Amino acid sequence: MYLAVKDVETRPDYQLLLTFENGVKKIFDMMPYLETGIFRELKDPDLFNSVKVSFDTIAWDNEADLDPEFLYENGTEL
């Protein structure tokens, strides 16, 4: 099922609070991905905090992004 991200907020320890179009809120832990490819750049707190909703998902100022289905399936529901 495809669900768009409607809001994103950063949390301590490289976590994201995501709100999806169905109203579900999930925490997504970015820590495991910070040693991979373009996501390494997100160790910079200023860059990490640049995350925003872009189209139906999230993206950072360095053009890194994640699939909304991946975020939904791998996030922890609140």
C-alpha cells in the first residue's frame, strides 16, 4: 500500500517522526543508514535537520531521499 508522507520532524539520535496521509505516526531510525552512500553526509546535524517533505516522501538538502513505502514498512508506529 502506497502512503504519502505529510509531515516530518527530526528527533534526537538521528530519528525522524513521520506522519503519513492516513494519520499514522511512525519513528524511523536513520542511524543504521548513516554509513551508506549519500546518507553518510547526514551525520552533519545541520544537514540532517534540513529534512523536508518532498512530493510524497522526504528529502534532504544534499538530494538524499527515501521511498515512502520503505519508511512506512520500516518505521515504528507510535
